[in-house]
Amino acid sequence: MYTDQKLLIKSMESKIMKMLTNETACKLFKAVCHFIMIVFITGIVHWGLVKFYSQQCVDSSWIGMFTNVINLASPFCQFINYIQFEISKYYVTIWASAGVAVVAYFIGKN
């Protein structure tokens, strides 16, 4: 079947431009970008805290089994561990909220 390639490209181009200039699509794109940015920042901060905790509070040698008793009760190490734990809970909340938002968007669309 023969189709005019220029006409097809022109039609696709007009549909893409219509989608990009649509205000709802722009808001949706902005929301998705914010979500991705928050997920990556949360993941990077959590990774940094875990790395910092493992370097400052955990000795991976055989002696570490005995010195861990001292570091385990350190307020500094407890604080770092608490913060990284809370960030991991926050990360789960972010994904759950995104799932609820997507479902609500599609339900409200109908």
C-alpha cells in the first residue's frame, strides 16, 4: 500500500506538536520530571548515608566484631542509621503515592 511519506510525516509532526503544546501534557511532564528527580535525590542521599555509616561506624576486620559493641551505642552512628532508615521508609511512601496518583488520574479522566 502506497502512502505519501511527506503527508505522513506532516501528520505525525502536527500530532506531536499538539501534544507538546497541550497544557495538560506539560503539567503531566513536569510532574513526572519532579517525581524522577525526587526518586534519584532520595536514592543518592540514602546511598551516601549508608556508605558513610559503613565507613565511619563499621569495621570490616576481625577486630570489628569487638569494636562494633562500642560503635553500636554511639549516638552519632545511631543518628546516621536512623536517618537512612527513615529515608528508606520515605522512598516507599514516594512510590506508593505515585501509584495512587496514577490510578486517581486515570479514574478521574473517565
